[in-house]
Amino acid sequence: MHLTIELVPSSCWGRNARSELSRSEWDIARRKCYKSANHRCEICGDKGRVEAHEIWEYDDNTKTQILKGLICLCKKCHEVKHYGRSQMLGKAKECICRIMEVNEWSEHQATDHIIEESRKWKERSEFNWTVDLSFVWNFLNEII
């Protein structure tokens, strides 16, 4: 699996499973994710402390951001996924280096990826999006 950045349309900032669930519900969901991944980063394979990350799909026709699942990531891979935030924290270069390392990409390939994802973000951010979190409710109903 390639390590890619994910830039959420600006109208969806702050809307995610963690913000919609109670703390105890989020803890149940993330711990289930950690256990199913055997506490390994599902991108680079590092073992140890992992963090739950949401997998989103975008329906550009209906302008719906759909939660499709959770994935376990190490801190470094998670910072890449949240490239916009990492960039604001001055960690852009570290993220580019991580993308190059994990994907075995050249700097040119990594830069092209960031440019393309930034283009998509700018285009998508021109619209108001609906956020579909039904996955997380179904996920919790299965494990509770």
C-alpha cells in the first residue's frame, strides 16, 4: 500500500468519527482497529504505538465524503496523511522524505503527488460537502 497525503475539503474540517463519537465509543473503535492490525502500521509495517486514521472516499458527483474504514498508522505515516496540518507545523520536508522512503519514490514523484492532491483539494473545497459517517455506527454496532 502506498503512503499518500489526504487533504480533506475545507467544508469537512472537524467532521470525523472521533468528533462525532463519545470518547468511550472512539476508544472502542480505535482499539478494535489496533488489535486487528496487530499494533502495526498498515502502511510501513512498523510495530509499536499506532494511531487510528479514517479512510475516506469522495463522491465528486454528490459532494459526499464517505467514511469507508479505519486504518492503523505509525506517527510518521499519520503525519503524512494529515499533510496540511503537518505543513502548518513546519513538517512538510519530513513528510516528503517519509513519502519518498516508504514508497521508494523520487523527490519528483513525491512532489507531483502533493501537487495533484493539492489541486483536488482546491477544487473540492469550492463546494459544501456532506459527511457520511454511517460506517462508524455500523462498525460500533458489530463490536458492541
